[in-house]
Amino acid sequence: MKLFKKKDFDPSEEIEDLYGPPIAPPDEDPIAKAKQSERLYGPPPKRVPDPIPEVQVMECIYGPPEMLADPEGYRLRNHEPFFTTGEILPFLRGIPSSKTTDTYRKLKSCYDAIRKLTRFIPKVGLVLGSGLGDFAESCVEIVDIVEYSALPDFPLSTVEGHKGRFVFGYIEGVPAVVMQGRVHYYEGYPMQDVVMPTRLMSMLGAQILMLTNASGGINTDFTAGDFMLITDHISCFSPNPLIGPNVDELGTRFPDMSEIYDGELRGIVKSAASDLDIGLKEGVYVQLTGPSFETPAEIRMLRTLGADAVGMSTSMEAVAARHAGMRVCGISCVANLACGLTDRPLTHAEVQESADKAAPRFKALVKESIRRFGKISFV
Ligand code: HPA
């Protein structure tokens, strides 16, 4: 008869493979043990969080050793945020804070850099679209100019014909900041960077934002050279610029967009257009990412969705501005009929040429609207 020795065959191993480790007998049950210990000795002391190692705190405030050796090079290579002690401690404890995000850091560094160059406080922000490029030279009593290239982390426009600077000064006596050159999503910047200039204008004091652009007309009643007052927009074909930790200092997490283009401002632009005898259509603007123009099928789809004009900017800026509590107004110059509505292929040169042709009337309308905005009481 063959005898099994325990070392050759241990049934408990097989059982453990099949059913897992044995259940602890009641006297070894950790919960029961803890309860018994609490009965005997009272509740256990509250757990104090481990202190954050000093070296970790120092590194987050001052940066790692290689950064201290070459701060500028390190910052460029790593885009490492710099923090103050008050900002970093909640971050280290795992508490989310907009102050620990790249978005906040970039805004703060650009704001600080602008404030070193100008003390001007604008009431109105104006973004110049195609055709209005030289508005600043002809219609602004210029006080200060800040080149985008002087601002650390500022997205630089790569589009030909778009200058890159903030012009501070008076438009018909109204203190304004003018963006001469905007950044587009198709240039490859994250959407949070695309709206950084808008947010900066708000941080600098602007309470009203006038957005201008050139667009393709989808509405068959439109002709090239028309102006369209933007009544609403469709922005859901592009990433929302507010994605990411909310910048609480600017606005709420879930901002209302029910009247994104301010009713009172629209009324003012309409009366200015009427008094200047400038035709003004109204409609819904849709922003696509570009840079390719749309296909005829896409234009048919956009018309079915209720869009009147299509472009590659503006809606995102409007969303960021509303988030920051600005009152927004938008005028689009319908530079061409959208794809499929003419038999000619679209070119950027045609858009630019048409926008340039409409520029004198566009400038007059923008200038007069801003003069009238100046009569609104500001907070
Ligand atoms: N489509 C998109 N963006 C535009 C157009 C267009 O037809 N015209 C001017 N910007």
C-alpha cells in the first residue's frame, strides 16, 4: 500500500487554489478584534496625515535642482508651473485647484507681463477679424501697444496678415483694448490657449467684448459683402474652451449661455447700422475648426441645423468671455458664399479680398457701435 506523506500531498493547497485562503477564525478577525479593543480601550486616535516631506515642498516652490541651475531653459523645456507656497500645499494634498493648472499659470504670467508694460484699464475689448486689420491705426487714439511676442506663454498667430499685438487706447472716447491678430484652433494651439487673449482682456478690465470676423454665408438670402449681427451660435463642433479645471477666479464651472450675445448690445449695433445706413442681417454663426473649408454636404448639414454663416473663430471666444462675465457682441462680414452655393472653389485670397472691400463700412459700424457702448453704465 502506498502511503502519502503530508509533504507529497497537502489537500489544503488544492482547496486554497480553488476557494482562496481560509477565512480567519473569529478571534483573528481584524474587525472583531478592533471592536473588542475599542470596547476595552476606547476609540483609536484620529489618523494624522503624514507630513509632506520638506524636500518635496521646496522642490515644488523653487523647482527641481536642474531648474535652479538653468531656470529659463528648464521652463521652456518642461513648461513647469511655478507656485507659491499657498498654492502648492493643497495641490500636494490632492485637492484640485485651478491655480495649479497650466491655464491659470499662463494667464497670470501674461497678465503680470502686460501690467508691467501698461496701466491702461479698458472698458471694451475688440477682436479684429479679417479686413479690419488696420482698424487700430485708423480708429484708435493709441496709448500703449503690447506685442504678443513680449508676453511669456502667449500663443502667437501664424496666419499671414494677422498682426500680433494688443493696442490700448480710446475708440471714440471709450477706453478699449484691441486685439490686432487672433489665434485660431487650427494653428495647433490647445483651445484653452486660443481663448487666453479673451480672458486676459477681461482680467485687464474690459466688460464688453466686440467680436468681428469674416465668414462664409450659408443662408441663401445672404450675398458676399453682407454684415451679419450674430444672434446666437453653434459651437459644439469644436472642443469647449472651458474643459479642464475651472478657473474659479474668472467664472463658474457651469456658465449659462442662454443669451450669449447680449440683447442690449445687439440693439445698439442695429440702431447704429440703421443710422449709418449700413445693411445688417442677423443670424446664427457656426464655428468649425478649419483650416479646410467645408464640403457642400457639410454646408447642407449646417443649414439644416439652423446656421446662417460659418467660420473658424469667434464662438470659443464668446464662450470664454461669457464665462468670465463679459457682455458679448459679434458682427460677421459674410466674405463669400459658403461652399456649394457657388461653382467656384474657395480660396483664402478671395475671403481676404472681399473682407478688405467691406472694411470701410465695417470700421464705421464697429466705431459707432463702440461709441454707443460707451454710454452704457459700467460696473
Ligand atoms: N468657411 C469657413 N470659414 C470662412 C469662410 C468659409 O466659407 N469664409 C470666411 N471664413
